Amino acid sequence: MKGEFDNIPIVSLAGLADGADPDKRAETVAALKAALETSGFAYLADHGVPEDLVERMREMNVAFHQLPMEEKLKLKINEFHRGYMPMSSSTIVTSSVAKVTKPNRSESLMVMHEVPDDAPYAGEPLQGPNQFPESVPEVAETARAYMAEMTNLGERIAGGLAEALGLPRDWFSRHFEDPTLFLRLLHYPEQPDEEQLFGSAPHTDYGFVTLLKQDDVGGLEVRNKHNDWIPAPPIPGTFVMNVGDILAKWSNGRFVSTPHRVRNLSKRDRYSQPFFYDPSMRALVECPKEMLEAGEAARMEPVLYGDYLLERLNKNYDYRKKAS
């Protein structure tokens, strides 16, 4: 049953590898389906992303946030949603699971997909240059390599999710021709357990799937149907994956976009690197008719992903509110 969970399952993705045995693939697809229909979350093992690259990305995350503030502020987030976001500069007012009035206690470097200068969509909303620190060029190099690996992982997962919904393996492909990609290098300072402050307030994610690598500090919690907050501690060698609102809509509610939050109650700084794998800005998101059972109706109106995303960003990020 949706929301009826007290732990998050571990799912091996070995069955999604190229050339995997069909029976193993079917087993992996079934495990993903069960996890995402119940909790909307899963730990992903055997994902194929090199661990040394994951570790280098973590090191670059720490290195960036240890730079002097004046250097980070030179990269302050631009109109294309790329760059440095200082502490307490986002408030999740669009949260459907809590009334959020206080900003998140975090700072981050937001990296998105690269946009070639000659791309026909260059200069359109969210289609512009990334910003990286010149003094640590390894941040840019590592982020680009990491995003390439994570995009490949997202593509494999999308194929498995299509099959889990009874669709052809490549069903989502046409909606991800120019995927909207986010890599957020987050730093959460120690957070006093008072005044209901959060590193990240209770919310659901906007998009398709989130693939999170967290350090060993912990602090991520997921809410079940009984309003219990279930810890999602780091497990070495895995990513935490969760369903976003767009995938929940696409699946007609079969996959659940589950509320989660971050509270860093340790006595240490916390670093995490969520990667968001989302469709093209021009993708039309509507429930596929071939997925509906007899008598079942689509629960949502079709929506252009770019319009949907911009509406949420414009409401939740201080720099976009000021610009408007």
C-alpha cells in the first residue's frame, strides 16, 4: 500500500545493465515497481557509477564551500539558475506537505546541463552558462564528468520505469532528447534543534527522479502515511533515488512522490550532491493512454514541463522573486 513502509528497500540495478539476462532485468523492474509504488524511495546498488568519481565529486563539493565568501559571491546565481546560492536564500513555499515560512539552512552551487552556444534554445529560460570557481578548476571538470555518468544512469532507470508501468522500454526517450539536469552541491551547517528550522523543509521534489549521494553525517528523513519520519541514513556504494512530482503525474499516481526533509542535528557539517534527472523543457507531460486500465481516467491535465518548472522556481527562490 502507498505510504505503508517503515524502511527504504535496497534495489540492485545489475539487471538494467546492457546485455543483462532478461530474467534479471524483469526482477530489477519488479523491485523498482514495488519500491516506488510503496515508499517512492529506494537505495540503488550496482548502479555502475565509478565510486572514485563519486568521491571526487564529494571532495570538490567540500572544496568549493571552503572557498572565501567573496569568491563564492562572484558566482552568485544567474538568471539561468546556475551558480552560488548563499545560506537561507530558498524557501519551499510551494510545498504541498507543510506550511513553510522559513528559509532552508543550506548553501549550494547549482550546476545544470551544458548549453552549446549554437544551440537553437540558447538564451531561453534556464538555458545559459554554468558558473564555476576559477581558483579550483577541478570543480568544473569533476562536475561535468559526474553529470555525464549520472545522465547515463538516469537513462537506464527511465527504461526500467517505463517497463514497470507496462510501457515500451524507450517510451520516455522522446521526452528526454534535451534533458533538464541539475547537480546541486549542498552544504548544511550544524542545525540547532529549535524554532523548526530545517536544512531542507518538508517537501516533495518537482521533477522525474532524484539521485542523491550523501556523506556519512545523515539527516535525510522520509514521511510515511502515518506521519512518521523514517531515517534514510547513507549506505556505502548506493544512491538514494526518489520519485518527483512529474513522474508521479506521468504514472497517474502509481508511483508516489513522498515527502522528505533534512535536519542536520549532528555536530558536523553535512555535504550532499543530489542529481535531478528531468525531461526536456518542451516535453508535454500527460498520462499515456496505453497505461490506463479499462474505466481509468487520467488524474492530471497535460502540462508543459518547462512551464511547470519555472512556476515553482519563481516562487521558491529569492533571487527570482526579486527579479520579478
